[in-house]
Amino acid sequence: MAKNIIEKYESESDIDVVTNKIEKVMHDVVKDVIKEKFRITHYGANYIHPRYLSYWICVLSDKERDRLVKDSDLMKRLRKILEEKNYPISGRNRVFIGFESQETVDRESNGNWFLHWK
């Protein structure tokens, strides 16, 4: 079975397609939960291995970020999307899903998201 998964996601474009679909569905799920402006982004090297992927839900305030981090039902729903969209099982449980705030990035990284995640 592992061979089928590898063959299915052999090209970078295939894994990119499923990765982007997951981000869009995550957006639809969190838009009803988040109480302030937000964005979702992802980065990684999942074309090397599916486990090398991070999704970030970015909000404005530390207070909102902290509330979301504690929402275990939301995290279960977000993780379920990986399954529903057939993200490769070989990396599915190792995909990182996190929350961060503009306040923290401003305070710790002078407002630079790229440096903050580096």
C-alpha cells in the first residue's frame, strides 16, 4: 500500500494540489470560529516527504491565538481535513498545524513573519 501512496504523490504538483485544497478547507472551517481577521498559510518540503509540512493560522492578537490553541475540538477538525482530502498517510500525523499572532511576531521578530518562522 505504501507504494501506491508514493506513486500517487510522486510529482510535486500532485502534493501541491492536495496541500492547497487542505488550506482552503481549513479556511472554511476556521472562519466561523475565529473572532478577528486571520489568514492561513503553509510551508515545507512535503515534495521530499509528506511529513515536512506546516500549516499556520495567523491572527492579530495573542489573546485570540491563545484561545484557539486551547480549542481541542478545532484542532481535531483541522487534523480530520488531512484525512478527508487524502493527504498521504505516511506523513499525515506529522504535519504541523499551529497558531501565531501578529502581536507576537511584532514583539519577537520586529514584525517579520519570515524571520519569525526561520
